[in-house]
Amino acid sequence: METINIGILAHVDAGKTSLTERLLFDTGVIDRLGSVDAGTTRTDTGEIERRRGITIRSAVVAFTAGDRQVNLVDTPGHSDFVAEVERALGVLDGAVLVLSAVEGVQPHTRVLMRTLRSLRLPTLLFVNKVDRAGARTDALVAEVRRLLTPGVVPMGTVRGPGTPAARVEAYDERDSTAVVDRATVLADHDDELLADLVEERTPDPDRVRVALRAQTAAGLAHPLLFGSAITGAGVPELVAALGDLLPPAPPAEPDLRARVFAVERTERGEKVALVRSYGGELTRRQRVTVHRREPDGRLARHRARVTGVAVVGAPDTGVLTAGRIARLHGLPGARIGDQLGTPENGDAAAHFPPPTLATVVRARRPEQAEALHAALVDLADADPLIRTRPAPGGGTGVLLYGDVQREVLAATLAEAYGVEAEFSPGDLLHVERPVGVGEAAEIIGNGFLATVGLRVEPGEGVTYRLAVELGSLPLSFHAAIEETVFAALDQGGHGWPVTDVAVALTHSGYWSPVSTAGDFRDLTPYVLMQALARAGTRVHEPCHRFDCEVPGDTLGPVTAYLARVGGRVDGTEPGGDSWHVTGELPARCEAQVRRRLPDLTRGEGLWSSVPHGDRLVVGEPPCRPRTDGNPFDRVEYTRFLAQRQLAATTGR
């Protein structure tokens, strides 16, 4: 039986977890339907998830659709937990994007669909809640086509939408009207179908079916199905589509390659790694090579022994094969993104913006400070994007997406680690980018036991290269410089992380046998900050992508107010008595606009936004408090230590 790994994605409250529960029930995996409200669903197993009624961590379940096993990854819908979705995307063969027939296309839905389309990931659209009052069908299809994808292909219609008796009727694949409607969408990428339509011939139904499968597999067409997770209407059709329309997993690779996409903990605190395999076999007690991309950009590796292999949806054979997902025991140091066996070429790309809310966490009881830091470091293994770092005055700095994630993190610290934590209000994380080219160098004998010269200039991301001969230094000294460059770029001239910068080592030298790697670690930040200061950096602030609907007669006041607070409107579209407005505004103004909108629209305005990129700060840029170990603050102390060491060594 072939295996396919599918993600189920949605805007929060679209009914994604309820749909997962219905799929398990209808395929015989469970004999009783759970409820999100009652906290009895199969995938929301955490106490916090059950209490809040939202998905926080990705969960994997399996069922059979036709002649294939479907591993279904239920991901969070709330935008604060988009990092979980990010990790799931890296191991999926296809996706189901769930929409509500009542709320329709929501802002986070658009973000998800834009990402799925950019990845060309085969995706089915499932319009849930057709039994709810206010459910839309044809109008919603038009909205999906306008806002999500022109390649939407409805697979049926709904009788009695908006009532508990709503039922789904699949289109007859051989009905000429249905064939022409499908061919009209598919003809954008199929010349043969286009020729049939131009010459007013009804395309062959089998030919249309083949084209639908091919374009779905290529991420060009997106079959749309209606249904209800509560009543079960339309779910059999969705199961059939999972077994028939989505392509199988790619062929197995000859060598072992697997990726860790989630980390769980057992009741005893044992760390369990969820991995997707792409090739080879992995068995119990097998020793594997683990490859890891470190924060400083290095690809490190170590050996580990797997003590347990539990393959999802398979008998307990203890053997993981290509295309399957398993829980691995015996990897206590496992982190998200670890690769087992042969590393893939290149790194997994980021598809969503990183978190932008910087907050400091402190223990309410001082004696728990050490335990708090250890707990946050442990949680960072499961969510690397929180990026723990020392904070001025004690405490630990973390990066978050929003208030909901902060509340969940506080509850997790209290319930799982027994640590009561306090969070600072939080500051928006800005970034710095170099403006020009800057160079600096320090030579042996000028108070240092090392020579380091660096050049910085604008680049893409953060890169480091050698502009000297590799043999000019021992490899350990080269490694010390490279590691320190990546670490020091966490704080630029204004205290913010530096990005889109290319760093090159232009001068190097050492004094054998006196110089040590520590000398290069001490000197490198000093030289780097001098080079950055000469290049100059500009601060950029995070932005939000907004989406709002306002009454027609309030469009002018709303757009004027958005412009006054720094917003940029890039789209206005009429829709009946209202206007749909989209654009971008600084993240610092988002809460202010959200509070003001009801007054501007008589309480009728609808607003939503998601993090989206950044823009240059106009005027005086804000500065971020630096940590105690910031390179700017350590310059004179570093020189003093180097001079003292030089004097002790030479007797001068």
C-alpha cells in the first residue's frame, strides 16, 4: 500500500480539527466522534489545547483512502503558531486547505494559499460548515477564484445550504456542462483542451479527468469540495479525492534520509522526534548520523543510536521506510530541522515571516531563574524560532508571534515545568541592514594576539566567506572567526539583529604558539562592529498585511486614517454596499487601527492582519537595549585583556 503525507491547514475556527476527527471516524480509525468544545478530539491531546479549544502543536494520524495510507498532519490555525505550519510544509506531499462556508476567505487563509501555490504543493480546497446559517456556495467559489486561485475546480454543489439537512451532490463527470466548466479552468495550462473549447467541441471526459489529476499534482489546479465536519456531508467525497486526485509520494531515494519536523515529550519527559523518511531504512538500535544547521550557519553533525521506531499507521515492525512518518526514541538532543542519514541539498526555505514580538521572561521567584532558563532552552528545541537569548538585567529574551502564543508559553512553563514566569510587555523586533561597504582590521602587536580584517556590504540573508587563503590560519581559528561573526550580528549599531549582509575575512594572522581561538573570538566582534559602523546601517520596522471590509460611505475616512498612521493601501474593491481594502502598515500601528476602526465605520468594519515583511524607519530609529556581552560595550575591555595577555607573554 502506498503512503501519502497530507497537511490539513486553515484559518483559526474554520473547523480543521473537527474535520480531522470526522475523517478518522468515517474511515473506521475511531468509533466515537470527539468534540473540540469538549476537549475530546484525537489530535488535540495537550491539556492547554483541550482547555482553549485550539491546536498548538502539529499532530499526525493515519487512515486509509482507497488503496493508499494517508498520514494526516493536523496543524494549528492561529497565526501565532504559524511556525508549526512552517515545519509541516517541509514534509508534506499534499495539503487540504479548509475554509468556512460562512466566513469564507479570511486573511490567514490567503497567506496559507499563497504559500501553497508558491510551493506548487498539490492542494484540495474543502469548504466546511455548509450546514451553518449563512453558508454560501456559488458566491464563495467566486470569492475563492478572486482571492485565492483562478485554478479552482468545483467538484460538486450543495442542496439546502445553511440548514442542518444540507447535502452535497457530486457533479456527473460525463455531464457535458460539468465537463466544459472543468475544461474551461484547465485550458489555461492545456492547449488540447483549449483547442476543443475554441472550436466549440465538448472535450472528452476522460481527457479532462487526466488533465485535472496532472494539474492538481503540479499545483496548478485546485479541486474544491463542499461539506460539513459536524454532519459528515461531503466527507466521503473528500476521502475519495485524497485517494484519487492527489499524487503519490515521490520515489524512494537509495540512501537513508529523514527530517525531524516535530518534537514531543512522553509523560516521563522523554524526548520523541517525529520524522519523515525520504529513502533507505531505519531500524531499532541503528546508529545514524544527525546533521544540524546551527544558529551561526554551520552544518554540524554527530552520531546517535535510535532505540525505538514507531511508524505511524503501521504494525510495530520497528522499521521506517521511505515515504512514512515515525516517532523515534533514543535521540535526547533532537531538534526541529535535524536531518538523519544523508543531508538534503540546501536548507529548507522559510515560507512565513519570523516572529517580531521581542519579550523578556523572568521567574516570579528568583530561586527559579535557572530552572526558567533551562525550560525555555528546552522549549526552543520544539520551537527554534523563539530564539532564546540573555536579556539585560537578567531574564531570558524570546521572540513570539503574538499574545496568544505568550499566554500558551506561560501556561506551559507553569504546568509542564512548574515555573511561574512573568513576561515584559514586549517590543517589536526591528532589523538593521548595511547601507554601504565598510572595512576594518586589527593587526598583531596593536594590543592583540591575532590579526582579523573584515569587510561588510549589503547581501541577501547573512553570508560569510574567506577573502584570504584557507591556510593562513589553523582551521580552529577560522571556525572561531566564523562562529563569532554570526553571533555578533545579533546586535548591530542600534542594538537590532543585522540581516542582508555579506561578511568577508580580508586579513588574518596569528602568533605561534601564543595565539588561541579565544583571541580570535575576542577580537572578531570588535573588528566587525567597526566595519559595520563604517558601512552604516539603517533600521527597518516590521509590518502587517491588512485586510478590511468597510461600508461604502466610510471608505474615504478609513483610507485617510490609514495614510495618517503610515499605512499604504494597495487595493480597493467594491462588493455590494461595502468596500474591500487591502494594504500594509507598520506593526506598531496595528492595534491602534483595530481600536479606531469601529468609530470610523459605525461598528460595521471588519479587520484582520498578519505579519508581513518590514520597511525602512523614517526619522530617528529606535534603539534596543544591548545585552551585557554586546561587542560595542566590550571593546575597551577586550583591548585591556589582550594588552595584559601580550605583556604577560612577552615580558613587555
